[in-house]
Amino acid sequence: MTTRPTILVTNDDGINAPGIRALIAVMAEIGDVTVVAPDSPQSATGHSITINNTLYLNKISADKASITEYSCSGTPVDCVKLAVNEILKRKPDLCVSGVNHGSNSSINVIYSGTMSAAVEAGIEGIPAIGFSLLDYDWNADFEPIKPFIRKIALEVLNNKLPEGTVLNVNFPKLQTKEIKGIKICRQAKAIWMEKFDKRKTPFGRDYYWLTGEFVNQDKGEDTDEWALSKGYISIVPVQFDLTAHHAIQQLNSWDF
């Protein structure tokens, strides 16, 4: 690109999360950055939007002239919608979401607020990437992955993305020298074996904590889970057309 691109940055861990601060720093090297992110953690909100409550935006002063920041009272998807419709004068050249504290590989993409923000941008016709680091520590070290974030973002800006596609990028919990490279992958077939820890309040009312175990059922060596376990960065192209095209012919044979 001949001019500095306009880049929208968001996340689901909240505007003060270390992951988004790392992402903002990298994007500010590449283009002019507008940040619209939740004012509090919104993990696992999926593609939810706010329709029964008011939404608030708070403009935050930034350290650099090329960065404008807003905190939003809503979900990650609300953040993208407000940015596109109320804040930005035109659609951004790129939307990046993250860097999420923890995995968004495999089935986690369905629940992820990080990826839902990227998908919403994709629906708006904006090239979009969701970034996640397989480290749930709030003080995780994001420095080693910054060069890779920059490289992936520049590739998307220079080459665009196939229509109807956004990227789900996951980084292994490793140091830079240990990262073996980047793999283009498919989403592994995996599930959460969920359990609910049932407890009682001091007043005798039942309540529940969701717990569970992640089970990878996929033995393929072309999946995101395989790549991450071997020290590679996984990139999965994600589409938001949920049509099961392979099932149409079979359903047409039924006697409706």
C-alpha cells in the first residue's frame, strides 16, 4: 500500500489487557490505529450483541498521534459495529482482534469473542485477523510473537483475503527461537467434555460453575491442534457462511 493503512483494533479481554496493548504497539508501526475495545473482560461471549441495554463509548487519550482509543460498554461485536458505523469515516483497511490470553484453536472459535469480532469485521467486508496466544497468564510475554503478528498483518494487507474469509491465528506458548514456523491448517475436530460443579449459596439456592476437559478427537497432522503441539503458529481460514453445502443434495432427496 502507498499510504498508511487504517487499522481497527479490538479484543475480548478488555481494553487494558496486556495482549491488546501488544497488538496496538505492532499495528501503530504499520498504520493509523483506532482502538474500540470492551471496557471489561468479555471472554466467551461469542457473536453476542447488545440490544436490550444502552451502549456507551468513552474516548481515551493515547500516547501517539496515530492512535485513537475508545472503550465500549458492550461486547466485542458491538465494538466493531460501533467503530464501523459511528467512529470511522470509512471502513478500515484491516481489523485485528486480540491478542487473546489463551487458545482459540479448534472448536473454541465458536465461543470466542476475539474471533467473533474478526468475523463481524469480515461480514462488513473488512479483512480481519484474530490473534491468540496459548498462555492464560495475564502477565504472559507477548514480545516474542510481535514480529510474527507484524508479518501476518502485512501479508493480509498486501495480498487481501479470499471473499468471506477471516484468519484465526494461534501462537504456541513458546519463545521465538523455538517457534518452528507457520502452518496453514484446518480446524481440528475436538470437543469440551463439560461438567457443572453444583453448589449452594448460604441461603440454600443451587448455583453452578461450568468446568470441563478439552478433548482433541482429531489425529490429523494438518490441524491447528497438531501444529500448535509441534511448536508451529497455526493459521486457519474461517468462513462465516454456515451453510452445510455438502448436505444440500441429500436433503433435496427427502420427501418434504
